[in-house]
Amino acid sequence: MMKTCICAGKFALDIIKKRTYPEGFVIGKRNKFVEELFKECIGNTCGNVATILPYLGVQTFPIAHFDTSEQGLKLTSDLKHYGADTRFVLNTPKAAPPCLSAFTSVTIIQVSGYEAIVSTVLIRVFPSARTFVDVTRLQHF
């Protein structure tokens, strides 16, 4: 008997950017950098569970109602791509914005052969006004 998991909760779009410093990096100085989009993919707790468990042999059934924006369609596409059963996922024009709770922005910073990850959670307070609250933390690897 195959194990199953029903996934209901908040889904977000993880935005991963890569930042490089072509002229080098000096601490305490405003350094010029180049930032490019590296990847956009489904995230947040519910999205991560729904897309990781299929790799472990668990059938996942996310329950979600996304709008038909580029982001809403991307979330549905990623769920399918990573093996989730999307029969309970809808994309309709009248749905609330899919990333109502949070976007996660991850920046990979490369300096002198070292890399650091800066993760910023952007919480959308008023979707129509596009107002965000930023929370940032730094992790090294």
C-alpha cells in the first residue's frame, strides 16, 4: 500500500538570485554588483512537503486554489513537475493571489571564492498595493 499525504496550507514562490561582484568586494564599502535571476520554484512549508515527499515514494495531494497569473500557473506547474498529484489544485482568474502569505527571495553571493546565502522573506501585507515587509538573515555554507 502506497503512503499518501494531503497537503493543505500556504504555498509561496521561492525566488533565487545570484549576485557577483565583478570589481571585487571590500568590507564597509558600497561595492558594485551584478544580480541575475537564478531560479524561481515552489516553496514554503506546504509546497516543499508536496514536492519532496514524491522522491521518497509518498504520493502527495496538494489542495490549493491559485489565480491564473504567471506565478499561480508556475506553482501548479512545479507541483506537477516534482510528482505531486494536482487533481485538487485549481487555477482560476477569481482566486486570491497565490503567494498571499510570502515570497522567499534567496540571493547567492560570491566573493573571493566563497559563497554566502542571504534569505529574505517578503511578506505581502496588501496584495493590491504591493506593500512588503522584509525580514533578512544571513547563512554561510
